Amino acid sequence: MYVLCSPCILNPELRAEGITKPSDIALFNRVQERCRKFSVEMIPLPCPETLYLGAGRKPGTFLERLNTPAFAAILDDLEREVGKIIDDRGPPLCLVGVNSSPTCGVTSTYYGSEGGLPPKRPERGVFLSRFHGIRALDAAAFARYRVYIAAPLFSAAERTYNVMLADLLKKNLFEVYLPQEAGDDSDTRGDAAQHLLFEKNLQAIDGSDVMVAVIEGADADSGTAWEMGYAFAEGKPVIALRTDFRRVGHHEHVNLMLEQSATIVTSSDLLLAALNSPTRAGPDA
């Protein structure tokens, strides 16, 4: 199991001068952490910009710096080189690119101003665009893998469902915090234990990248609703899973405030899509 990744994720010095921020380094480290955790080999793509312009180059768009026959020839050679890797090893899980890059952007690239269009375009960079048959994820999406599951846990059926959901996410390369596995499954706790468990769950939400909330039934569980609100206030994405086909209103699956603060999905497949799972089949992010 392997991914093909932009080489600057492993070696940020390959990037153009002055563009790498501490937040970028943290992001690249998280990409590597996820791969180490799930034993995913990282195979760096060759860097066409370094081969053509050298290290220590100034930032620039494709049209400004790279729109030449010589650079196109380099891309042709590198495409064949990468194709040989894929032929030898089989297809990768995905490509991991770096958005805004003229060559390795996934959903955005600095292509340059042309025909009245802005220099930044919502498309792949010129190198990754040669591999449209392979799913691509931006490094920021790939690095978002620590999931907190917020869900009711008051019956055997609920706890079994939560474990099934956690197992599904782990199988798809997500690290999961499930409160019931942290001791949140008893009605006999004293005040001190209650407070410790509250703090533990709160820290787990703070340390997560995304929340998955189970909002089945006629109304969402109150504890789950609180966790969703806290995560939303902290700026964390909330994805709410609701397979229940009942609706609480003409325009709402559930409570309006919960629905407006979350992405609602109705199946496990749609959940994996919303989470940008790298194991999903398909060419695009």
C-alpha cells in the first residue's frame, strides 16, 4: 500500500523561496504521521520545477516560468517515469499534492492570467493533471484523519453501531476516538469521575481534525448535539450521519441549528466521501 506524493511534502526545501510557512511544515508532518501510523509507503513524485528551474527558484505561475517546449518535454519524461512505477507496483491509494502549486496542485493551481481569468484556477496543476485517472487529495485533506465520534451510547444496539462505525473508519485509514471506549458507558460514576471523563472527551475533541456525529432517531441525542456545537464553535468540520429517513420539517432532516452547522450524509459511502477517504475508488478529490 503506497501513495505518490509531491516531493516537497518530504523535503520542503524543494519549494520556491519564501512560500513555506510553519503551518505548511506542520501539515506535511501530519501527512507523514498518517502514513506511518497505517503503514502506507510514501513514494515522492519527481519535481519538474526543480529539474527545470533548479533549487532556490523564485515563486511564479506556470505561464510566467514554465510554459515552454523544454518544460513540456520534462513533463513527458516524468509522466513515463511515474507510469513505470505504477506498472511495477500497481495503482497507488491516491496522489497527495499541494494546492496552489503550478505543477502539483489538486483543486487549485497558479496557472497564470490568461483570457481575463485570474492567475489561480480551480483545477489540477500541470503535472498532476496528467494522472486524472488516479484519485488526488490535497495535503491538507490527507492530513485531516483524526476523528471524534459523537453518538448516543446508552443501549447495546447503539454501542454496537458505534463500534461498527469506528471499525469502518479505521479500515479506511482514520484514527478514531470513541467515547464509549474511554469509559463513557456507565450510569454509576461519581462527580469526580464525571468531571474527569468530561475533560478527557473535551481534550479529544480539541485534538481531533473532524467530528463524525450520529444523529439517528426522532431527535438528536443531547450529548451529541452539545459535542457538535462545541466542535463547530472551535472551527472543526462536523459530518453528521443520519440514515433515518424521517424528517423534522419540510426543509430539515433534524434540528435546524445542527443541520446548518454540519454536513449531513445518509450512508457510510457518503460519509467516507465527505471525509475525503484516500481508499475510495474514483479519479478525483
